[in-house]
Amino acid sequence: MALTFTKAVRKKSKLRLGITSPSGGGKTYGALLLAKGLGGRIALVDTENGSASLYSGMEGMPDFDVLELKAPYSPERFIEAIHAAEAADYDVLIIDSLTHEWSGVGGCLELVDQVAKSRVKGNTWSAWNEVTPRHRALLDAILQSPCDIIATMRSKTETAQTEGPNGKKQVVKLGMKAEQREGAEYEFTIVLDLVHDGHYATATKDRTGLFKGDPKPISEATGKALRAWLNSGEAVAEQPRSEPPKPTGAGVITPTTGAWERIDPEREGHIRKIAVAIQEHFEMDDANAAYEVYRGCDLDNDERVALWTCLDSKQRRALKDMHAAQTTDA
């Protein structure tokens, strides 16, 4: 098929917003205010030992439901939480905080060390070849979700050693840096860096044009302005949400919460290889081959559920539709 260009038109979209600040900088409070302005049902994934629930009932705060996520903070656990919010038809999902997936207990940095020590003779470079696709799968789940997503990230002062005017080495501050993988902030439409006093925000990335100029206060009105901008684009066909899986016997697709805790750790690598094979077939637009891999894989029920968490919503829906068609034909 010949490649063609079409006129660029901004379409209606879902929010992908990152909020960064040092610990105690008001990320959770600001995220809840924005979510209130966006409107709809709000879900919050709390990795901060239940701290988000302290805002429940506070004047000016919205009603919200919380999922308290405990360690290990592997990418798959966050993907499970995102899919759970989608299945429950929440409109806005706050991930508080995404930093734990990177540097928390069982997060990517620890996973690399574990893989390096147990499988590749201490070679962390090779270990990243296994962990990077898992991290990428989480970012894909965020980008492809039908929910508006706000993700908080801790930040810290970034420094560098340079040579001063007198020839001596000196440490200079380069600004604040989010505690996440290098470049993760580029996946968001907007990234706001909060200032402690008054919940003012400076945009380090802004594709909306709403945060130009001096730092601006974060409030419910900010969320409403974001909603207006998101809805001002050209209408697009509504993508169906993932339905809550229903048990159907062999090859069943069941709720994913806690899937990875129920399987033998030695089987994890095998499950991920199957997931990669399925994803590669989808990337080549060969859904039939993807389904054949899924249908023929030698996994028990819990392992199939764990496999399910590695796939994005479109891939899961395609497999479910093909499974239903096969069952009807039978």
C-alpha cells in the first residue's frame, strides 16, 4: 500500500499528565484538584502507605476510590492496577507515585540487579535487555488507556561536576530531575514541576499552551481548563474499554490482581517470552498467529492470567474476540 500524507488535525484526546516535586511538595493534593476539575469518577493508585486517603473528606477535595499498592513495585503490578481501573470504568486515574516502579522495592532498578545476579553473571547491561521491555509495557499501558491519567513522580536536584574559572572542579546544580527512567517525561502531554508554596506549577513540557509564562496555581479550575482543551479537538471514534474478564473454563481470562504472586518465579521468563511472541505478531498485523501462540501456550490458568497483564488493551480485546469466535464455531 502506498504511503500518503493527510492534513494534520488535532483530535480529542485523553490526558497524560506528570506532576513532579520533592517529597512533601503537594503532588497528591495537586493531582486530586486537577482530577476534580476534569470531572468523572476518580481512582487513585497509592504507593505511599495510604497517605492519599488522608485527603478524603477534606474541604475542596473530590470523592475518590483508592487502591493501596504494596511492594514489590514491578511494572506488571502497575499495569494490573491500570487495567483494573479501566475495567471498573473510572474516568480519571491517578498513579501516586510512578517513582516506585523505577526505584522502589521490586522496581526496575532492583529487578536489574536481581536478573544480573541470577541469570547473566552480574552483567547489568544484559539484564536491562530483559527489564526494559517490562518498563516499556507500563508506559504503553499508560499511553493506550481510555482513562485520563495523572502520574506523580518525586524529583531531586540534579548536579554535575564541571571545571570552574580557576581550573578547579566544582559541582553545579542543573535543576530538578524526576526519579524515573531518563526520558520517561517525554511520554506525557504535560509535565508540571510543583513549587512548595501555594501549589504553583511550572511546565517543563506543555503541548496545550495553557501553562506559558510565569508559574501558575494548580486548582480545580486548572482541571476544567484541561478538560476543555482535551475536548476541543476533532471527534474520534470511542474505543471500547476492556470488559471485566469472565471465567469460561480452559484458556480462561480471569481478573489479573495478584497474578504474578501466584506463579512459580522460575516460570516468569517463559511467560514473558510468550508475551513477546504474541506482541510481535500483533505488530506485524497477524492477529491469527498471535491467537495461535496464545491458544497453544503451555501455561496453567494463573500463568495465563499473568501473561494477560503483559498485553495492552487492544491486544487483549482481539484475543478475547477470536476466542469467542472459536467457541461459537465449535
